Amino acid sequence: EPEVTQTPSHQVTQMGQEVILRCVPISNHLYFYWYRQILGQKVEFLVSFYNNEISEKSEIFDDQFSVERPDGSNFTLKIRSTKLEDSAMYFCASNRGPGQGETQYFGPGTRLLVL
Amino acid sequence: AQSVAQPEDQVNVAEGNPLTVKCTYSVSGNPYLFWYVQYPNRGLQFLLKYITGDNLVKGSYGFEAEFNKSQTSFHLKKPSALVSDSALYFCAVRVLDSNYQLIWGAGTKLIIKP
């Protein structure tokens, strides 16, 4: 069964450093998402991406964040200058097509720790 | 504002007993509701969803959920719990005035005791 994959599984970085989190969505999916979950808190939406552009973003997704689909398979989240409060589990998700009823399938997450 | 509530931080059930994990929602218009499960050190796995039609929805691993419009609830149920069902369960709703983002509940830790 196809799965969303994410690398790395864990990332430790120093405050102020740039990090890139990588995701490979399910191959025939067209809509991509990033969510994050700070330890002990709710899952929060960051951004959605379709047709090579951001379709929606939350207020969390400020200028420090960017997303890219550099090739036909990868979907990346870049945090330009990490802050302590960026420490969280970051989940990538994808779904096949439009429609409110479409199921989003999630990757295993990348646990980011900013020191 | 659109929101999802999971009123219980933790639910304890003996193996073999029925289980219920509660979820209520507040959205504009018709909701699209989802349940996901998260096992330790794993991602969010889709369990089931309600879009339209029959209020009782069946999903993976023997789980089902009942959509109740009048009570704005979408409780997750299973007739007979297994120890392996122990995990973190999240209810989520699709926001209709946006593209496709999901709004999440805080999660309920389900503990099944042998």
C-alpha cells in the first residue's frame, strides 16, 4: 500500500540555523500539506500546496517558512532561521484530488528539536 | 470559529469491553469528519470518515463512528476493545470555508487493560 514518507525522522539543530524537512507524498496525489504538533498540544495546520503553489496557509506559516516541490516526487518544508518554539513534530500529508471528502494520508513525521 | 472538542484526555477500558471516544464539533454548514489514530513514534493513520449518507460509519480495525447532527457529535466506538487498540486518537473536521485544511481535536489517549 502506498505511503507518505518523511526524512529525517529526527533532526536536532541550533537556533538560527536553517532546516529542510523532506516528504515524498503518495505518487498519484496532487494536494500536499504540512502540519505540526508541539509536544502535548494539538495538531496545527501550516500550509497546503497544489499545482506548484501555496493554496492556503495559517498564521503560523510566516516568512521564516517556505515550501517547495523541487521535482516530481519531493515536497519540502524549509525553516529559514529556526527558533526554540519551532521544536515540534512535523507531519506531511497528501490527498489525491479536490473535494471536501478527500482523505489526507500522513507520513510518520519528523521530530525537530531546536536548541 | 470552527472547532473540535475531545472532552476526555484519557479513556481506560478493560480488554473485551466496548469503548467510546468522544468528539464534538462546531462548524458552519455540513461537516466532514475524520478519525485518526497515532501509535507511539508513528504517524497519523486514517481510521474512518463521515461525508454524507448513513450516520454510522465503519472503518479500519473494527472501529465505527456515529454522526449525530443534533448533538454535533462524532463519537468513535468499538464493540470489543483489544490491548493493541491502545493509542492516541484524534478527531478532525474539514473546514468548509477554506481549501482542505483539517481542524483537530486535542486527542484522547486510549488505554486498554488486559
